[in-house]
Amino acid sequence: MPDDLKARQLHLNGIIVGMAGVKKLNGRANESTKVETLTIDAIKAELDFIDVQLKRKGG
């Protein structure tokens, strides 16, 4: 199970990095929409939950 969690963690981190990269490419997209903000907050909450699970399992 920890390998699945680590894979999910990498995937979610990649999504956040990808979203930041797209915003840099599009100069007019410097303002975050509410949906983007909520999505990033949800991803960060999931990453925090994964960290807790990994620590609990010793990973």
C-alpha cells in the first residue's frame, strides 16, 4: 500500500507543478479562478492526508 500512496503523491505533486507551468505560459492567466483555487486546496489536503498515512505505515 505505501507504494500506491507514494505513486499518488508523485502524481498529485505533478498536477500542481503542471498547473503552475501552464499559468506561466499564458500571461493573461495570472489570476487564479475560484475553481483553480479550490482544486489546488483539495490536492494539498489530499497530499497532507497521504503524508499522514505514509507516516503511520512507516513509509
